Amino acid sequence: MANAIATALPAELSRNEISDQLGRVLASTAFHNCQILQALLQFITARALESEDVSISEQSIAIGVFARDTNFDSATDTIVRTQAYRLRQKLKEYYAGQGAEDPILIEIPKGHYRPIFRLRAPPVNCPSPETVHAPPPAIERFKISNSVFVLAAAVTGVSILAVGIWIGRSTAVTAQPETGFNVGVPQVNRFWNFFLGEEKHPIVAYSNDLYLMTDRGDLLYFSGPGADRGTIADSAITSENILTDGLHSRLGPLFYEDDKSDVGEVVGAVALAETLTRMNVQPVFKRGRVITTYDLESHDIIFLGSPFVNKILNQVDSQADFRFEAATDSQSVWGNSIRNIRPRAGEPRAYHLERDPKSGAILTDYAVVSCFPGLTSGRKILILGGITTSGTQAAAQFVTSVDGIQTMDKVLAQNHSSPYKFGSPLFQFLLKVNLDHGLDVLHTECIASRTQGT
């Protein structure tokens, strides 16, 4: 397959305009839950914008997007060609529907991997004489159409109400003038201005634990190596990682299942989406399990969930003073904790879940807000994670609320002449989270912090 095609940017298109169009495509319904296609489109677009001479080969895509090694053989592994075909179909679907009015087209010519960008040709409105002199539409025909609409509305009232609410909220946001990051709550914006810089499409990586599922739908948490959803699990692997005493043979065939996300991650994602959208930022949501090295190098990333559920964070969390530590008993998730590497006066060495001594219900969770430098210069990683899902929710709400940001402002101002204007962005805030019913967040308090150099 050919590797290159002439793709000089049209003189009337800027890189920022193409980046904005890419964000619209990635956030669309057509690309919802298509993380692989999102990653592929981001990769080839970024490479195309680097230079007209940068090669976008099948091997570079296989290594950069699909984590293949340098021995990748396209003759036996067709993943790039297969996903490129799917991407072309998704782009057609998007531009035929939600993107029908978009001014910029992103296309991937057949036989090439380098995208082209062009302005959509304006419609030609030259009415024919018959159209000019045509009589007005028949009133009866309007009545029939209107009646059909009313009937449809009655049948799908709940759906239309939900869509109406969503459209109303979306319109309220997008109708605001393009004023950069100045829309929304100033105190909250100040923190997000610092974190995002010029990034308009940060990635929000939410956790989705891996399970094994029986034919009946029973779920068993699985900590071993994963596979695509629905794949039959090998009995040798499952018995070694989770199942003992012949349990596997009694349950029958088991299948990999990774479409579950916890309550706190969902609520936290909503809080982030609302805050970032108010600032005219279009976040891209991806499962933590499919985050690639390219994502980490090319975007600011917000992780929802601790290293317990976002395993890729184990290599980042090593920088931290407050570190998530799994229980020594691998079967006891209740024993997980946050370890205090260098405790100060009055601080404990570890923070554990606090539970009702009689019922066992969780009364208190702990969470950490951590900001670290990204893998490349200028990029940042924000981790919002709790020991359990409730802590993750509390951390996300903390960084999207005025009270939470003001707390951070005070701490950062004590160590720097101006908050958010220091060198290496490294800070952590430890949160104590009081719960109701073992799950619902009642109150969040910042009980400790660390900043660069302190």
C-alpha cells in the first residue's frame, strides 16, 4: 500500500482549525466508544500536520497505535489495513450525519494512510424557473406531516425529553462566544488554564476493570492478562490468577468482560465534562486500558481512578509522596491503602478505609489529586483516584469546584509567589472523604499536601 500522498494544507486552513475539526469528529456519536479508531485518526492527523514530508507508513502506525514491535510484518498481520478501512467508513458515517454541516472535511484516500483536509464546497442554490414559480405547499400536506410528528413525539416522549434536555444544555454551552478559556467560573478556570495550556482536546482516561463472566452473566474480578471482550478465557490462565479448588470446572466456560466502569468514575466524568465544556474545551474520553504511549506523549491526560484500576499509572505513581499500595493479601481489596512515603509530624504512615465496626459498611475513603509532568515537554498528567470509586468521585469534584480550587490556591501560594506559575508541575493533595451508605460522598476535606520542592 502506498505510503504518501500530496497533502499540503490548503492556504485557507490553519492547523488550529484542523485540530478543532478533529476534536469535533472524536467527540461525535459516530466515534463514541471507538477508542482504537480515535487513536488511529489522532496519530495520522498529528503526523500529517508535522510536515508534508513525514512518512506515515503501515509499520509506523502498527508501532505507534497498535503497540506492535519493530518486527511487525504487514503480510501476516493486517490490523492496520483493517482498522484503516473501518476508519474510512466511520468518517463517512460522521459526515453523512452529525458532521453534515461541518466546514472542514477530513478524508483518508483509499490506498493511503495520510489524511487530507479540505473545505467543504458551499452548496449551489440556483433555483429553477419551476421552483421560483411553484405554488406554496398544500396546507393539508402540512397538517398530515405535523400530525405524524406529534404522534411520534407522543410515542417517544421520554426519549425526546431526554434529548431535548441534552440539546438545551449543549446549545447553552456552544452558543457562547469563542473566548478561549474565559467562560465559566474564574476560580476553577485558573487551575484548568494552568493544567491545559493550549490543549483543547485533553484525554480523560476512565478505568474499566477486567472481569471474567460466566454464561449466566456472573462476574469474577480478574487480575491476570486480558483479551478482547467476549474471548473465551484459557482455563490454565484463569486458575492461576483467580480460580482455585476446581471452581473453574464447576462454572463452565468463562469469557473476558471489560465493559464495566464504577459509579465514582461515571460521576467524575460528568463533572469534568461539564467544567471543560464550559471552557470551550472538547475532552476525548478513552478507556484506561487502551491508553497508548502516543496518547501520553501527545496530550494532557486526566486519569479517573487509581493505579489499582488504571495499571498504566504504576510507572507514574513512583514519583509520588502519597502512593497507592495494594493489600499484601491479594484476595482482600478492602486492605488497599494510600502510603505516606515521607510522613510529616502528626501524619500517619498509611491511610486505610474506615469501616463500621459492626456492619462493615465503609464510612471513610481517601483519595489523592496528583499532577505530574507528562512524558514529553509541556505535557501533564492529572490523576484523580481514590482507594475505592467514591474517593475517585470526590477527587474529580474537588478539582471542578470553587471550594476545592480555593483550597489548592492557598497551598500553592504558600510555596510559590504565584500559584500555577512554577517550573515542574508536581503537586499532590490528600483528601479524606466521608460517605453515606458506604458509597455516596457526603463531605470531602483536604488533610495533607505536597508541592514541588517541599
